[in-house]
Amino acid sequence: NIALNSLEQEDTVFNVMPLLRYRSDKGQMRVEAYAGVNVIRYDEYDENDAEDLKSQIVLEFPYGAGRYDKRYDLRVELGYNEDTSANSSVQAIASVNKTNLDAIGRYYYSDRSYFRSGILYLNRESDRAGFYDVYEVSVPMEVFYEYTESLSYGLGYRFRMTDIDSPAPESDSTDHAVYFAAVGEFDPSVTGEIRAGLQWREFDSSAYDSESNVFVESSLLWQISDLTWMKISLGNEFGTTILNESKETLFARFKLHHSFTEQWDGVVGLGYDDIDYQQNAGSRKDEQWLFELGAIYTLIEDRLSLEGYCSYRNR
């Protein structure tokens, strides 16, 4: 079902994506970047063939041993990525050009307290008729106290403005979220981030009803043993589709990774999504189950590996 809709068109799709990667962690700045192209070919529905450009650069400063002597740190991410793929929200194959610029930093105003803030910008430009451009600007502001050297507690507020370039009525909105946050090492074997609180969404147009609900953004990594780790991600978040829809997504992700030998690793993943859509003409509710089974064979440690995955999605 290549378009994830009721037409149920079957096909075999081939993807080849060569990338040129660059990494540097010399001095006090870490740089990681890539550029490449994803070549997509359909066996029957070749009108969907595409060559999508992929690029990203991440800068972290300060980095290395000297970063612990600084009162601040900064992470900047810039990317331009073309994406031609089946979009489950709009139930069609869409072509979207994504430009993102994220800048997040921390400033220690005392030995054990710091302020974290920045700006996140995302621009989604649609190339196909019937879909629209969406612009998002988010500003998170958080205050943390380092309870221990490895665990911090804090309070946060996030403001987000979304603008969509579509015929009226537009689902332009302003989002607010207030939450409690915990970041770091919760146990010698459990690390991650937890953010939980309340969120609400206000629309510019009276055609859409204001929404409020629980806000969750959490990811935990449990190192079960030297050979096995498990990652759990939970979230409940507002969003806007390229079809002029407001959506709320509740999701859960589970991944188990085990090293059988020095060369062989296995991966099992499971996911669930519950998505509520608010449209000008009504509403819709989707549910989705995801399953993944994979194996990794290391040819050269930290340099060369062969990976294979089988995945299944039922929406």
C-alpha cells in the first residue's frame, strides 16, 4: 500500500542513498556533517520516482576536556532535506522540502544551576498540488538545578507558533506547554530525559476549537547488562500537517538491543501511535502499530558494519 490510503496500490520501491560524512572533534568544537542523495525508484508507479537531496551539519561548542571549565555550551543544527515518501497523515505520497535551524544552549548562573533556551525553526515546503507550506518557530525556556553531578531537575515553558500557507480557514496556531523536567542518570543503569506537564493550542481561526491536554516528552535508556540495552520513548504532542490539519499524537516506542557475539547484534523494536486530527470539515482518529526486527554484523569495529532489517506497519 504505497500511498497508505484506501486505494491499496502495491509496488516494490528501491532506495539507494550514498552519503559523504565528515566528523571532527579536535579542539573545543565538535563538527558532524553529511551530504548525499536518496535515489527512489518504483517498479510500476514510476511517476513517484525521485532524487532527494539530504544534508545536515551539527556544531557543538565547547567540546572536549575544556568544556567542563566553561559556564556555557551551545549546539547548532542546520539541515536541508528533500523527502518524497508516503505521508500517513495526508494518506498520499507527498514531496516536501524541509529546512531546519536549531540553536540550543545552556548557561550556568551558579555552580549547580543553569538556564537552557534557544530557538528551533522548521520550514516544510510542499511541491505537489493540494498540499501546503508549513512554518514553525519554537522557543523553549528551562531552569535546572543539579541535584547531583549526574542528575538535574527543572521547570520549563515552551512557546511555539505555526503558520500554514493554505486557503482559509487556516489552521494557524499558537502552542504553550509548561512542564516538570528531569535529565541525567536516574539509576546507575538508567539514563535519559523526562518532561511532563500540560499543553494547550489556540487557533487564529474560529473554525478550529482550542485544545488542551497532557504534555509528555520522555526517553529512557536502560543498560540491562554489558551486552543488552533497552530504550523506551513516550510522548504526547501537537502538530500540523501539510493538508491544513491540526493533530495530536500519543506515541510509545520500545527498542531492545543485544550483542550475541563481538560481531553479531540483534535488534527488536515495537511502537504504537494514537493520532487525533482536527480538520475544518470534521475530525479523524488513526491508530498505528510498528514492528521491527534487525541484525547487525560488524566487519571493522567502529568503521564498517552490515545491517539488515524487516519492518511492518499497520495503520
